[in-house]
Amino acid sequence: MSKKNKDIEVRVEETKRTIKGTDYTVNQLLIGKKMIGEVMTVGPKEHEAFLGEEDLGAYKTVELAVEAILMQHNLHD
């Protein structure tokens, strides 16, 4: 007997964060009220993905970074 997949809504909220005097754009991925990951824009074509405290690496686009976070989140859930 297989489980039926259910749709889960993931929201992306953009915030600003200052780290060591430099301002960064941070996109937070949320399921309900729970934050599952963050994408920090480091440069014009460099985005760092974080799943909790785990650094998932650098990506060329925000979309690729979000995809990496969702894949890792699904593996751990």
C-alpha cells in the first residue's frame, strides 16, 4: 500500500541581514511558521544555501539554492 503525496505550501520571505558590516539579502523558506532554510545572496551570481546550521554550498541562482534546500529537507523528513 503506497502513501498518497500531499501538497505542501512553501513560502519565501525576503529579509535583509547585516553580517560584519555588509548588508545581504536573505530569502527564508517557510512551511507554516517553521523556517526550513535560508538563501543568502552573496554576489550577483552567487547564492549560499543553508538548511538550519548546515551550509549546502554556493549556487548560481536563487532557484537552484531553493531546490537544494527542499531536496535536503525532504530527505531528512
